[in-house]
Amino acid sequence: MFPKNVWYVACTPEEIDDKPLGRTVCNERIVFFRAEEGKVAAVEDFCPHRGAPLSLGFVRDGQLVCGYHGLEMNCEGKCSSMPGQRVRGFPANRTYPVVERHGFIWVWPGEADKADPELIPELHWAESPDWAYGGGLYHIQCDYRLMIDNLMDLTHETYIHASSIGQAEIEEAAPETVVNGDEVITRREMENITAPPFWQAALRGNNMAEDMPVDRWQVCRFTPPSHVLIEVGVAAAGKGGINAPAESRVASVVVDFITPETETSHWYFWGMARNFNPQDEALTERIKEGQGKIFAEDLEMLESQQKNLLAYPNRRLLSLNIDGGGVRARRIIDRLLTEEAAPSPGAAAAG
């Protein structure tokens, strides 16, 4: 259903700054907290004393304190103390590899010895002062792969997002999909069109005329396990489109980190990174607010789609050319699942 020997975005730093956070990732119930010296820790969200969720407790002096009877646990999952009791001999809880990077906290829910921090994707916009980022989080009741399908085929914008980023020219421009190793890229370009409302506001935000003809582009990039980064923008018509000079364009990266919770729910970390007027915090907030409303429109459709799929489990879905990106992304996910399920060479030899 979902690969586990991979890095997922688990949460943002501010979610654990004041108290522990309980979050299920790939059916693993995990509590995230800041341990000694602010180090991020991730352990099973289960108190070995009476089974209470440790996430209902608090952090004291870098130790996770159970909110039921006060058992304390360190970042290695070992019980360190409990009022009036001897608990150091308790078996340790499972811990999960966790890394704080690029403004997110990443977790590896699979085999800990395979976790390599170098596999966390590089996000140039997250480390550069020339870029601004604003985003949020939605908890969505649907299979995470439905969100990937949604993001790799933006034809739906014409209908679901008609008042913001949708326009008829999107479905009139045929997408092109290519696969480079584990990356799936779906590209769509539109020439000499009117910018939709969201992009008109972006043009104003970059001190450009909102009513001028523009060339528009959408380049969706899927990488495993479930990350979709979309290069989007508009430029003055005839200035080179995606390659237009900075003074003739407004562009950004739509950030989509999709983290499975269960077979029918996921955490959706969304946002937008831009490299025009990055110092304008008010613009960042306006874009974040507008983008949040856009993604909320997807939420209702995706959750209703999931309910329908559960109600009609034997119905076969049909694929069209616009589904190419999602279909190829699912093939990569299926391959990763097959590789994880295969016994290791050492295990086969031992058998």
C-alpha cells in the first residue's frame, strides 16, 4: 500500500515546540518530541506501563513524561524513571529515524538500519534568502495515491478551481509525460492567454499588469515515495514562457508532501515557494490564504471519491492520456513495494 523504507514529512517544527505530537504515519503510531538540547525524537506512541498514548503527556528536561502515571522515557525509547517505581528494566520502545531539515521533520517508518539522511530530497528554495515559503497542513480521508493522481493531472483545475486557477485553456493544452528513473514529469504549456484570478493577483504582487496576455506553464514532478513539486507561473506573452527573464514573469513552486496515515487517509503538507518579492511577508500570507482555499476545494472531491471507491470495490477505473503522470507514479510506487516485500539475499541463503 505504501513504501516504508523511505523518508516522509512527519510534521513541521512548530508542531512539537510546545508539547509532544502524536501522529500516525504508514499505520505506525508515533510520538514526536524535542528531547535533550532540542534534538527531535520519534518513538512508539505507547506507554509500556498501561498502554496510554505518550503523546498525551509532556516533555520535562528532555524526557517524555506519560500523562497517565508519570513514567519518563528518553529519546532512545528507554524508560528512565517513574515516581516511586523501578522502570529502568522495562523493554525499550521502538524508535524511528528522524531528521529536521528544510523546515520540516522527516521520519523513516521502515527498517531503521536502512535510513540514510542523504536520501532526503534537496530543496533549494528552503535554504535560500532569495525565496519565500508559506504553507499549511490538511488531514484528508482518502488513499494518498488519489492525491498523487490529482496533482499529476491538473485538468481538474478547469472545474474544481474555476474561480481561482482554472481556465478552459488547461484542458485544451495536451500534457506531455516523461519518466526519468524514479522521477515522473508531466508538462503543460499555454500561450497567449488571459491569466486566471490567482495569477492576476500574483502579477499585481510583482508590480506587473494583471490584464496583459500571458504564457502559462505547469510542470509536475513526482518523486518517491509521494512528493510532488509543481513549477507553475505566467510570463508576458512572447517573452519565452518558463524561460522568460525575471522582470517578465511570476513563477513559483507548488510544494506537495503527501504522507500516508492509513490505507484511506493521509497528511497533506502543502505550500508555495516563490522567488519574486520574497521579503514581502504580507504577500506571502495572501498567497498562502489563497492557496489554502484552492486546496480545500480538492479535499471535498477527494474524500467523496474515496467513499465512492469503497462503495464500488469491483468497479474498474478507466485511464485516459491525461492520467499518464499518475499512472506512471503508481508504477514506481508498486515497484518499491515489490522490492520491500522481496526477501533479502541473506535471508534467502539462510533459508
